Amino acid sequence: IRKRIAQPFVDSVGSGTVVIPSVTISPLARVGVNVVIYSGSVVEHGSVIADHAWLSPGVILCGNVTIRPRAFLGAGAIVLPGVTIGEGARIGAGAVIHQDVPDGVTIYGRRSGM
């Protein structure tokens, strides 16, 4: 299912991106190509989601978060402000990420960090 993005977001969401209904994307956020964002997710101001990333249901990017290419965030994961999730990193369901995650690393648990 493809959802149309409101006019202010047209330039900030890449082609092939799928946004399921009930997603909130703030005006100053940018989303790359072929990204999937599932229902209940929130992408706050200044956040950048690179190409081919996957946000499961209920993911929250708190603001100024960077998601690198091919990263996967599990259901209900919360990424606190200013954090970068590395390329190909995997974040487990329900994790609260409070510091940067390097490329290719898997993180899980309630208060997760390196």
C-alpha cells in the first residue's frame, strides 16, 4: 500500500518509499528512496532516514536522528535526539537507543547503547 504524502513533504521523501497510514513525518525530516515506514511511527524534526531503511510499527525518532542505509528498527524502538544508527545496523523491538550505533551492529534491550 502506498500512501500519498502531503505537499510539504513531496521533496523530502524519496521515490519507492512506502509510508503506511498513521505515520507522522515532521516537515523538516528527510526520507530516502525505497524506505519502509510502518504504522504508528514518528519521524521528528531534522531526522534523516537514508535509502533502503526499515522502520517497524511504532518506531519513534525523537529529532535530529540519522538512520544510515539499510538499517532496520524493530517495533516500538525509540531513538533519542542526535543519535546516528549505522549502515546495516539492526535495532531490536522496544529498544531505547541513547547513543550512536556503529555500522552492522545489532542492539536490543530496554536501555540500549554501546
